[in-house]
Amino acid sequence: MHRTDDPAEPREAGDGSRGDDAALRAQNAALRRELELLRDALERIPLGLCAFDGEDRLVLANARYRDIWRLPADVVRPGATFRQIMDATPGRETTASRSRPAPEPGSEGTRWREWQLDDGRLIEVVVSRRADGSCVALHEDVTEQRQTQERISFLARHDLLTGLPNRGVLREQLEQALAGSRRGEPLALLCLDLDRFKPVNDTFGHAAGDALLRQVALRLRECVREVDVVARLGGDEFAVVQRGGEQPAGSTHLAQRIIDVLARPFEVEGHVVHIGTSVGIALAPHDGHDPETLQRNADLALYGAKSDGRGTLRYFEPAMNERIESRRGLENDLREAIAARQFVLAYQPRFAADGSGVVGVEALLRWRHPQRGLVPPGEFIALAEETGLIVPIGRWVLEQACRDALAWPSHVAVAVNVSAVQFVRGALMQDVLRALAVTGLPARRLELEITESTMIRNPAAVHADLHAVRERGVRIAMDDFGTGFSSLSHLRSFPFDHIKIDRSFVRDAPERADLRAIIRGVAMLAEGMDMQATIEGVETLEQWRAVQPLGCSAVQGYLFGRPMPADAVARVIAAPSGP
């Protein structure tokens, strides 16, 4: 008969125990897998990990822990005491770690430690201790991280090019030093910038300029003591904070040493270059009780040093404030003068030496100030060049001179003086072409007068522009010939149409045969190079008699005609007068 088991009937005794064993085995297997997973995770984490029991004996440590501390396996073994491991650990705890304050509320049982190894590496440790005395510690090699942080912090406070402290650090140092000065400690701030640095950049390129600045920084560091601070303010500007010592003797000695050291030749990318520096000095607390005032006054002293001819040092004087305020007022007036068209032109005729009459006129700028009256160019041209205002002023002069020249006979040319700043700003070529186009004056009737100093400041740019305008028919004259350092080399490097011999050769020509010989030689040189030669500054009949037979093609000076308005030029041209 077919038998069906009744589920209600009891099973055999062995069936339940076999089921429990299977469940236990499964549970143990799962636990082993979890332990293996945990062990694998501990070995894979990028941090070192170790655990100690309540008796400070090692329970476990991963491989990263051993690698970080470079400890042998026989030291890092379960059961090893904390003291045994520490005795084998190289280096020492850092001061920052030892002085760290107690944990904040909420982080009880956790402590941060830092360890400096003998090989220079920095290890950060976070230790979490449990109530039973056992602990777990995480270890991280933070050497690269700290180096990166330090680099970022350094770059935020230092000049990237030279490695010198920047303006922010300078201010901090001044604040600290000023606190000392209030207690009687002497303090001097020296501000300096480089002379003739721009030609190095223009001639050899910015890479050469950067290399030069790095060498300057090295020399400046060698000039100062450890307690002094050298900072780069930007461009070619530097500052030195000098603490202690006798003042002003100490700062005078340091400034003169800096001037002498930077006057020595530099070798930059295979080129020998010569620069220099000027230094302005302010002393605390006499010249300022705060960083801004002290630095401003040192800058004013620097401006005074540069005005004295460069390569010099100047201390701040209260009168400098008055001068700078006057200069600021003059600059504002100058800007207003451009907008209000307060400038006028006067013209001085140039006569043919053979008595045939006027061959040209020179345009001379005047400023008709509403309060000061007629201001001569010597009082504002330098400021106009320094501020760049000479560019719009020069643009107006070119156009007005061309417009006035239209009223004169076609053989009379008008000469306009141009500034080196107009070349540097790249405005001259465009302004010349615009003036000719707007007025309709033929290019052959316009003559540009440049000085030797203009040629020296940026020879490449000047030569390029001069060639470009000359190709369009504009004449080029060298003004004040003979006063520069390399007059003859300029004549060789550029085909001038006209040489104007400086008035300094004329003044004593009646008494000095050597001056007459120079004038004759220049006149012969000009004739041989197919150039005109004009002798300038003839003011007396005796001077004219001395220079007349020397071969110049034209003459200019008060003896023959003073500067005059444009409408008077036509009458002079028409009059039967001349040398």
C-alpha cells in the first residue's frame, strides 16, 4: 500500500543537529568573508592604521603603517608593546604637535599628533582612544601636502620672479618695525628703482629684463643684514626696511652701497649691460608713523633723487610734499589745457645764410594759462612727457603747424619738435599722416626735429618710424647736434635731411677757434652727406660774423627773428631782410 509521510510525525533526532551545523558553517563562512574583506580594506586604504589594546599592546597594523614609518616586520607584530615600537621609530614629535591645545568639546578621546622623521618627512597621526584604554590611530605622510601649502603661502607673500617679499610682507614688516620705533628703535625705509632698465627690455627682450631683475635681487640681498628686509614692489621698483643702527648714517651708508653695487656691469644672456639706481629715504618716526605715510614720503624722496640726475640718494623733506602738490596741480591744469585748447604756437624763422630770405620756420609751443599767463615749454614739457600727455599735445601741434603753414609760400617748410614718448607710444606715424591729410599740406613742407636723446631711448622704434615718414616725403632734422654721446653714429645709422648745430657752439665762437673749427667741420660733413646745416642761437652781430664764413647753409636766432605769431611770419617772409 502506498504510504504518505505525515508532517506532524516527529523526525529522527539527527536531522535538527545537521541543520544547525550547516547554518553555523554558513555563518562562519560569511564571517570569514567579512574578515577577509575587512583585512583587504585595511591593506588597501592609503592611510597607515594600527590598533592597541588597553594594555598598549599592538593588536593589528596594516602594510601602509609599516611603509610610512619604515619599521621592520619583527617590530610591528601583534603583542609588541607601544614602547617597543616607539623605540624603533625614527624622528621626533614636532613643536606644533606638543603645543597643540586640548581637544574641543565633542572630540573627546581624539588627539592630533605630528612627527618629523629623520629623513625630513612629516607624518600626521590622529589617535582615537576608547573608554577601555584601547586605541586606533590613523597615520598619513603629509610631506607633499605641506610642501604644496607652504609653496602656495610663499607665492602669496613673495614675488614670483625674484623670490623677494612682496608689498603685503613689506607692510607687515613696516608695522612691526614702526612698533619698535615707537620704543626708540631706529628705522629707515629706502625706496629705489632702476635707471636705464627699460632700454634693456626694449633692446634684448623681456626675458633678459627678467634675468636682470633676478640678478638685482641677489645683489640687494648681499647689501643688507639678516634683520633687514628687501622687497620687490613691482616692475623695477624695490624697497628696503633697515632696522636699528645709527640714523641717518646707517641708511646713508646702505643707500650708497646699493648705488655702487648696482652700478657695476651685469652680464645678461651673453650681453654686458649697465644700469643704475636712485634711492629715496624716509626715517621713522620723524617722516611717518604708519606704513602708508612712510612709504609715500620715501617715494617723494626717490622722485627728488631722480630729479637730481639719477644715481643719487635723497632724504625726505617736508617741502617735497609742496612740490608734489604743485606738480599734481600742474598736471590737472595741463589736462584742462588740452580740453580747453589753451595752447598756442609761435614760429621762429630760419634764414638762408646767403641772404636769400626765409627757408623755414620752427614751431614753438606756448601755453596760455588763464591764471599764470604765458607758460614757457620748459615748465611743462617734462611733465607732459612723464604723464604721456605729450601725445595729444603733439598731435595738436602737428595739425596746427601744418594748417598755419598753408598761408606761407610753398618753399617755406615748417619744423615741429617731436618727443621720444610719441615714438614709444606708437602715435607719431599715425599723427603725422593724419595732420597732412586733414590740412592738405604737402609732405615735403613738414620737417620733424628730433634730439639725440630721442634716438638713444628706443633706437629700433625711432628708426622704424623715421624711415616710414621719410618715405612719404617728410623731412627729418637732428636738433641740438653735438650735445649727445654719439652724434656721428646717428648720422651714419639714419639719412637725415638736416642738421641743426646746437647753440652752445655759437655762444663763445667769436673768442674760441676750436668751436669755429667744430662748426666748420660739421658744415663740411653735412655738405658731403647732402644735408642742410643750420647754426642755432645766433643772438649778436659778433657771433654772426664769427660763424658766417664757416659754411652753414642757414642760420636761426634772436638776431634775425624772435618767435612770432603765425600771421606775422608771412610779413617777415615778404620783407627784404635776412642775414
